[in-house]
Amino acid sequence: MNTKKPALGRGLSALLENANTDITSSRNDDSVGLPSAGAIASILITQIEVNPFQPRTHFEKEALVDLTKSIKEHGIIQPITVRKIGYDKYQIISGERRFKASQIAGLKEIPVYVRIANDQTMLEMAIVENIQRKDLNPIEISLSYQRLINECNLTQEKLSLRIGKSRSAVTNFLRLLNLPNEVQAGLRDAKITMGHAKALLSFKTEEEVLAAYKDILENNLSVRSIEEKTKTAKYFSSKTPNTPALSLSEKKVQEDLSFHFSSAVKIAKSNNGKGKIVIPFDDEEHLKCILDLLD
């Protein structure tokens, strides 16, 4: 009696048992009892890994907690999308927030939609899906666009066609990556708006950008206010070669004022002869003393 098992060759069964291969057929195979591409199935959370191409880097804690509560009460309404990357192993294409919330909620299995995707397709799908859901902050979108350009060898023109955005919109997002890291973090954390960030890009030096950024945070300035300051050179740098140095008499005035107000007073000038005197104060009591002296 011949007990030799039939050879599987390069068929679907062999691929499913090989942890190094992706799923390559949409045909269902009842012999292995695994979901095929295009199917919706419930699989163990332990069989799912996160998407290394996930464009979102920041998940809002409060929103994640709310989603976790909803999942505990109602379950997952919309399946997450995955691709099969080996035997009993799947990788998230989109829906990582739902996946994380399900883990926190203590679910053992979750519904998934299985797709066929190579690395480039997976990267594009993850980014486009998130952009369409408006879940990404501007910096995450900018980094996603840059990653698509670098890793998928796309021009800005091809990228704009691929994601359904105008060429100018793509360019504006990519320009955000030229901002100082501190400003990028502020935009990511919603301390400033996209309009503020675009206005800050009009300043010529990093020092001016950072000074304007701090002014926005401290004085709650509007986008229009910052745009006006870019026209009037409000934030000029003392390190800029074209900025005139203080004369000896002006330095003496600066020193006298510093002594008088017990504060590190600064006098700054611009090329048109205009300038400003800045009198810092340490606290409310110090400010009152300065005001009394001014009176």
C-alpha cells in the first residue's frame, strides 16, 4: 500500500505553509481551513502584526480609550484590512487603531478583510486609506508623501495623480518638512494650524521661524498676523549681516536701561532706522515694578 503523501508542488497549499511567502491566489482552500484573499473572516489577534508602512505615528490617547469602550460594548463594526504573509500570519494594511483598541479591550479574535498586496501596494493603500479617513496630522501626511516618493520612485506629479491631490497641495505638504523640528512637533500636536505653518515658511532664517513660532504660542496670534509680520520683517535676526549693530551710545543706553529696570533690556534696530526696546520681566511683581518706573 502506497502511503506516500501527494506532492503539493508550487500550489496554494505549499505557499500557505511557507512563512516567507505572501498569499498569491484568491482561491479558497478548504483543505487548510484558512481565509482566502477577498474573504472576510475572524482570526486570532495573535496571528496579526502591525503594518511597518503605517504612516500614522501618533494615536490620540483619548480617542483610543473611547474606541476601546465602544468595542467592548458593540464589538468591531468595520473589519480591519490585512494581507497574508505566511502560514497563520497576517499583516495590517489599514485599521491599526481598531486593532490596538481591540487588544486593549481584551478581544481574542477580530474580523478581517484579506487582500493580496506586495510591499509597494501595501504602502500606498495604507497611506491613501488613512488620508481619505482624515486621520493623519499634516506632518504625518508630509512624511507619508516623502516616503512614497523615495520608496516607490514617484515624482510629485505622479504622486498627485496616485492620491488624487493637486500638485500644489503635494508640494505644500512636502515643504512642511523644511520647518525646524520644534515647529513640526507643534504642528503635529495641533499647537499651530497648517495655515500658521505655511506662513512660517515665508521667513528667511530658522531663527526668525522659531521666534515667530514662540510668538504664536505665547500670544495666540492668527495666521493673518504672522503673514503681516513676514512682510514687515518683524522677526529680524541680530546675526543677519544686513542688520546694523548698535552704536556705542546705544549700547550705553541699553546698559543704563537694564540697570534701571533690573532686567536684561535689549535694543534692536533694522536697516530702515526703526527698532524696538524689549524689557523682559520675571514675574507679575517684577512687571509691576517696571510699570511703576515707567510711570
